[in-house]
Amino acid sequence: MRVERTFAFLDLTGFTALTETQGDQSAVAVLSVFRAALRDICSRRGVRIAKWLGDGAMLVCVETTPLVAATLEMRSAIDPAPEDVTIKCGITRGAVILLEGDDYIGHAVNVASRLCDLAQPHEVVAVSTIVPLLPPWATYDSGDLVTVRGLEQPIDVVRLGVVEATPGSVPDPVCQIPLTSETAVERRHDGDGRVLMFCSSSCAETWEQQHALVEQDTGSIRELWMR
């Protein structure tokens, strides 16, 4: 069956060196944190982890925006780690063959993998055709033609990022992405009537669920804060 999907390959950079300098046990601990964080982010944003690839992963999503958001959040989340480890990522979208219900075969998958190989540490490299589908708080550069191993024609790519925090921005309460009134996707009110801004509907819904659980356990958010 032929389907249209967005794909991302993520790879932990510095993992091999970490294994050498700090030993297998420390490296496995870092890998466990990486996988747990990616599971949490992908689950919240509706992105599927198609497979684990040692110190990396392949992600797939019907829509492009949630997948881009997941990769950028993951990069932001892992960068403050004390170890000299970060991620790199390649993203594409295209029609592929869905094989036996859980495997994807096609050009788009291959390109996403190759772009991840070409990316530098901390980089999220994507085909330029996904730019109109980026979340409003994402940034991209002017684009570049890159030669990809195994392909005859170069590919037009962009490098993605997150709008930097400014004095006028506030973090999403769930994912900590810095937002302004122009880049926020959803808004809610907290127990004091203050406006909270969210990067996506999924983060807003997660906050509402957490909010409801606290109210159920304590009677109200205000009672919890007053303790």
C-alpha cells in the first residue's frame, strides 16, 4: 500500500566517544534517558517511533508539523545534558510503500537517513518542501543544495531551529519552548486567571489533563499552591 508520510532519523552524536571515555554502563544510562525522553515527547505529540537504531531512532508521522515539533523539542531537551552528547536529525516527506503494516520502503525514507548522516551535531536538516508546514515557533535558514550519497541530483535542504527566548517570550508550561503571542498555537487560563501559551494543541491538552488530575486530588489548583 502506498502512503504519504513524514520521516525523521535521529542519531546521538558523541555516544561512541562517551562509551570509550566513561564506559559502557554510563553510556547505557545516557541512552536510557534519551529513549525515555523521546518516548515521552513522541507520545505527547502523536508521532510514532518506527524503530530504534542503536543510539538513534526512526520516527514517522502522517502529519509533518508534529514530527518537526518533536525533533526540535528533543534537541532542546537534550542539549543541557552534562555529557558531551547531542543529537542530529534528517527529515523528509514523501510517498512510500507501507510493507506488512509496520515497515516503510521508499525514496523518502532513504533521504531522511542520508540527511541525518550529513547533519552536524545539534543540526536538524530537512528538505525545503516542508517549510510551509513548520510550527510558527520554528526557524529555518535560507536553504542549501547538498549532494546525497546514492542520489544523482542534489537536494535543496534547510536547517531548522527554535526561536530564541527574548525578554518578551514565555516558555510553554509543558515542553518549555519559548513563545510569544505571535508564535503561540493555543492559550489557556491557569487557576489565577493568567494566560498560558502553548506551542501545540497536544501540549495544551497535556496541561489540561495534568490540571484536572491535580484538581481531582486536592480540590483545586489554588489549594495545592497554598500548601
